[in-house]
Amino acid sequence: MIHQELNKHIDYIIESHTPLFSTTPEKSIRFWDKETPYSIHPLWCATTLATETELPKDVREEGIITLLYHDVLEDTTRSLPSDIPSHIRQSIQDMTFPGGIQQEMEEIWDKKPLIRLFKLYDKISNLLDGTWMSSELYDTYSAYSRKLLLDVENTYGQLNIVKIAHAILDTHEI
């Protein structure tokens, strides 16, 4: 399923996160250097999940597509392609919080564990280039990411993202 369509999804994501479709010009680039294309973020999330050898194939396939599209509804003027299966559309919508990080931190715990797994990739990617964040925002992201990490580790075990998250979060004590 995913192999035949992956290039099409990647092209759609790269195009979606350009100034032409981003809701603001700032949402087409990463904040830390103001020149790295924003599409690097969903691509990192999706490709990192793709290397999770301990996750079942169906979870990896759902996660790759979900993570590629996870910011389209919040940050662009585009809709999701019509050929995305309904269960993946639901996962993308479950990762979308129009009210921002506060809403997300409150409502994520009502979502299924799979969505929290996908959110861990999102948050760790943000922390990797989070030099633009104020120390207060970085601490908020770190504390939230640590809660996601513990939840994911308890549910899924020692995934690659768990190891990456520990490496980042254990060097930044709150």
C-alpha cells in the first residue's frame, strides 16, 4: 500500500508547506533558522517512525501517513487528499489541535495510545530544533514530552523514538 503512494504523499506535503499554501509565511519555514523548509518536520517524524522495527507493519503504515499530514489541517489552507483511508484521516484529525499546545496537552490523554505515540515523534522533532523557544516554552514542551515518553514506553516498550526522547530529555532536566 504505502510504497506505491509514498512519493505522491511526500510531494503533497512539501508543496503544502510552501508560502503558497501555508496559513502564514512563517509556517512554511522552521523557526530556528527561518530558512529550513517546514516540510522537514513531518518528513523527519514519518521517516523516523518508518525505522521502528518493533512496530507492526500496519501501525508503521498508518503512522507514516498520519505523521506526514499531521500539520496540514492546522498550518496550511489545503485539505487532506481524498484517497487517504478514513481511519488515517481520523488519526490526522486526532492529532490536530486548533487551540494550540495548551489544548493539546489537556486533550491528548483522551486520545488512543496510538495518537500519543505519533505525538511523541512530533514533540521530539520540535525539541530537536527548539533553540527558538523561550526557556519557559522549552520547559513546557519538555515536561509534556516526558509524559508522552513515559506513556509510550509503558505501552510500546523500547522503540527508537523512546531512545531518542530519553537522549534529548535526560540531558535537559526540568
